[in-house]
Amino acid sequence: MSPLGLLLDVDGPIASPITRTISTPSIPADLITLAAGHVPIAFITGRSADFIREQVIAPLVHAGLPETFRMYGVCEKGAVWFPIGPNGMGDVVVDQSVALPVAVIDAVRQLVSDSFAAEMFFDETKQAMISVEQRTDVSHADFLARQSEFNEAAFAILVEHGLGVQFDDRRSPDEFGRIPFRIDATIISTDIESVTLDKDHAAKRALAYFAASGPLPRLWRSMGDSRSDYRMADHLYEAGYDVTHVDVRPSDGILDRPYPVIVIGDQIHDEAGATFLRYWVDKLALRS
């Protein structure tokens, strides 16, 4: 059994937030080496299963995954999950109980088409949440200039459809009852999701999957580029594991936590992610 387990966000530490692909060649190679060394690895992401299949798992399969390893994916912040084997992604499970109503999905899609298509696109691969993402041919500044306007319009759509929603410290009127959905603005997208979805719940699901196949290591590392990624480490810490969180975009501010939080020098995003993975390949003496 490996002494180490990994919970990894995808956008930022693994895939470039600019190209939306794995742009650093050492990353798939080192992930495969760590998997072959029996390190349990879970990808904990807001991305869709389709995105992970095409942009993460396909390069790993192409590079040659080992016959025996423990790898898992939890997408859409806990709404979608699947095992990963030598031939790629296993059966995908979707929690439809947290999905947005079809009428709201259609209305947000139409909003993007009518008013925001020059800066962003509607992610058709999501199965439970809504994501509207910056176009790769548009500058980040141009996307940010319209994101707030989109967020306000999306908030209004959810309210018009009688849904409880929280956004930017505001909540929809009390007559809508509990607040089942949130609008979460990220650096390259806006997500509309159930408030029950978050990366601590996703981490819990991943650990339960790994526990079903064998003993779990006591030492864990989580890695991400946003404040919500700290919730992976929160769950590990509260469950009694020895955990350190790696923040690959500390410019947002490093959160105060009861466990160690580290940065990789002045490196950020997938450059930092690549350095982190190579460090553990070397520390565990896994390179031949």
C-alpha cells in the first residue's frame, strides 16, 4: 500500500485554465507513475464527465495506465461519479436529485445565445449543474467585463422560476423557502448548482470508493486553485487523516486552516501542479 493518497482538482493544477487541456507533458506521465505505485488518486472537479474523459483520462489511457491501480472521478462537485480503469472511464452515475429543472436550463441557454455568446458559451456536457464558460478565443478581461451582468441575469431567471438561490451574499425572497441552488462565479466560468454540491462531499465519496477496495493511507495531499478546493482537505482533516493542501493560485488569499497549506514557490496553476507531482514521484522513489 502506498503511504500517500491524492485528491486533485482538475482546472488549474492538472489542466491549464487557458488551454483547458493538459499542456505539461510530465503531468500524465507522473500521474501514471504514481498510480502504478499504488497511490489512490481522485479527480475532484466541477468539470463534466465528458470533459474528464476527453481531456484527462484519454491522455492517461494513451500513455498507458497500469493494469492494477486505484483511480476515481467525482465531477460537477459531487453530482457525477465513476471509476477509472486501464481502459478508461467506467460506468457514470448521475445524481438527478440535485439537477436543475429543464425549464431553467433552457432559459439560461437562451440567455447566453441571445446576449452573451460573444464572450462565453453554454456547457452542454453538464448533466446536473449549469456552467457557462469563457470562450477560449476571448480575453479574460472581456469575459470578466460581462460575467457580472450574466450572473445578475441568471439570478433573475432562477427567481422567476420560483427557485431559491443564493449569490453574492444575497438570497431570493423568503417565500421560495429553503435555498436549494447557488450561483458560483469562478475565474473562467459561472456555475449554477445545488447547494448540496461541494468538494467536501465529493471527497467523502471518493474515499468511500477507495476504502471499498482496500486500506487507505493516513497521509493525503489535496491540490486546487480556488477557495472551494480547500473543502477537500477540510473533509480529510475532519476524518482524522494527516493532510496538507496545495494552493496553486494563492493570489486569491491563502485560507487559515488547522492543517498545513503550502504553495509551490512562485509557480501557479499546472506549472505548480507538475512540480508537485514530480516531487512525490521522486520522494516515493517511483521513477525507474
